[in-house]
Amino acid sequence: MAPGSRYGFATTSTDTGHNSTSNNGTWAYNQPGKQENWGHLAMHGSVVAAKAVTTAYYEKEISYNYYSGCSTGGRQGLKEAEFYPEDFDGIVAGAPAWWTSHLQPWTVKVALYNLPETADYHIPPALFPAIGAEVLKQCDPQDGLTDNIISDPIGCNFRPEELLCAANVTNATSAGCLTSPQIDTLYKIYTDSIGENQTFVFPHLYPGSEAQWLLLSSAAPNNLGTHYVQYFLGLGPDWSFYDYNEDIQRLADEIQPGNASVGFDLSAFHAKGGKILSYHGMSDGLIPTGSTPYYYNHVYRSLKPKGVTIEDFYRFFLVPGMGHCSGTPATVNAPWYFAGANQAPALGNAVYGVPGFRDREHDVLLAMVAWVEEGVAPDQIVGTKYVNDTTQAEVMRQRPFCMYPKMAKYKGSGDMDEAETWGCESLY
């Protein structure tokens, strides 16, 4: 809450009706009421209560209401737009976990690609840096500029076979190479999850996300997936993740615990004049980046036939080189800071906004305020990378993030670490 308060906003947050440690979902077992609170009710109820308290304390009506959240927080923002369009005038939604009923089962499924650890196809985490280095080597030049940043991972023609061990290698891990079965696993990781009858289930992790492959690095899937099946879907603590099959996905779609997943019809939020700014890091290893373009495109497909111009109220930005919500691998040093949700504490406990650049061009929340209150819609947001990720040091590089489906392209002259030497061009 601190960064929001430092802007001068009256600020609120919520525990969504339960108390638990990180990644622990045991509280949801046989608790449909708590699940519904977590899914959407507690956020709305907290907003209503906070507005009443704020109005009473300041003895005046609130002029504007804004939301900023990332990950589950991004999902909560989009859910507010869908279910409670009157709650906010502007919503900043980063890396939204909007498709909960598919994301969490996928978290189990993707881990099983790399389990058990005794399998010949298992890729030990010690090899992830070697994979990341090869991805960078192949994909960085393919986006048109060799700058240590993969700006177009989907457009990269990555050939995993370049990592194949030579004939005389006896220890693949120490040699930094992969065996043929391990390369099979790599293909699975970089491939969309497809169910029976060729049904799309969930997008794959982008090439360039290897530094954050936490979901693939343990002897068991992350609890975000396992606990969802055990306690949200109700299969109980004795359910083994090795029993995962297509029935789990069908059950999740049927039950929809807490009604947490977000639908595509945001017409009510558009009708009341609300605005959405969304973004997603292209090196995200926790929520696959492709899930947000998928959502945006389906909102487009839902509303354009109704006469709605999507960019009039909903704009989305991809952030090359950024991980989940914030940060960038040390080998990449991509501009990632733009005062998005949860970003300020990564630079320091007293930080808010973009130090040295407190304006709507560099700060996504100020961009939202300008859009709502002045009608100035952002075509790009400039990201900043500080040296050593401290605000006491100088700026290493800046770069614009373009409104989807455009991407930033170097103009061909000038310092590539200056935002002015880049322009936005269409992806197609």
C-alpha cells in the first residue's frame, strides 16, 4: 500500500478473506464461501468499505478511483472490470492470472514434463542457465538487433538441437549440454498445452524465461498447482500429482472454484467509461506471457462485433526481458521499471513512481490518471533500467513498450539505450 499512499492516494488492500502462508491453499478445502471471497467478493466488499471510510474521513466525495495489481492482483483487477464495473475508473493489471481454472492445472502439468528427477528426460536446474544462454544467442539477433534482449520470442526460430551433447560427453550437466531425451522435454516446455480433440488449454513458456523456471526446478510441482487440485477442486490431501490427467482440467472447468477466472465480456466497464492498462513481462517464468495476448484478443473478438473500439478503453503492453511483474535477468539488463504494481519495493522501501521521471510517459499509474482525467491515451510506456537496480545509481538504459500488437524497433541510429532512438511498429 505504501507506494500508492506516497502518490497522495487514499489506499486500501485486502487479504481476500483468509490468512495463509505463500503458496498454501489448504484454507480452501471444503470452504466454498472462502473461495468465493478469494475469487471476487472480498475485493469488491473491501473497495465499497474503503470508499465509505475515505468519504467519511475527508468529508467529500471521491473524484476518481484507481486499481493497481499484478499476478493474482492483475486477475483481481480484470475481475473487477467484469463483475463490478462501477468500482474503478482506471485499472492497471499486470501479468494477470486471469484463467485460474487453466493456469493452476497447467502448473502441475508443466512440472510433470520434467519429473521425476530420476528420469532420463529430466533437465536439472543447473542446466537452465545453459539453455537460457543458447536461447539468447539464437533469438536475440533474430529480432533485428543484437542488444542482449529478446524483443520477439514468438518470432524466434529456436533450434534446441544446438544444445545436444557431443559423443564424448559423460556428464551433460557439467558440460552444459542436453541429451536427446532432455531436448524432448525442452520441446514440451516451449509448446502450448493442448487437450483432447486438439483443444487449446494453455500457452507455453516463452523462450527467454529460463532464468525464472521455478515451476520446473523442484521434485514436485509448485503448490499453486497441487493445492489447487487438492483443496480448491476438493480431491483432498492424499491426491498425488502423478495422477494428473485430462479429467482434472475438465473438473476445474466444471467447478470454477470461487468463480475466479475472468470472462471476455467487459462491455459494462467500457460503457461506464472505465479504462484498463495491462502489461506482461516476456521473460515471465511463472505465468506464461502468451496468456495475456490470448485474453486481450478474446476481449477483442467479444466486443468488436458489438461496435466497441477496444483501444478506446483497453490497452496492453508487452515488456521484453522482464520477469514476473518485475525484474530482469542479470545477463539481460532489460528496462523493466515503470512503477507497475509491486515494482517499487524492488528498488527500495521508500520508492514510489519512477525516480527522476515522475511523468505519464514513464509511470504506468500516472499514464492511467492522464487517460482517465485528461483523455490522453498512452501509445507507449517508457521502461527504465537503473544500474544495479538502485535509484541511487545512474540510468543504464530506457526503452519504450508499445501498445499491442506493435513492438519497439530501433530506428537505426543513435544510442540504443535512449528511448528516443526507438519507435513502435506493427507485429504484422
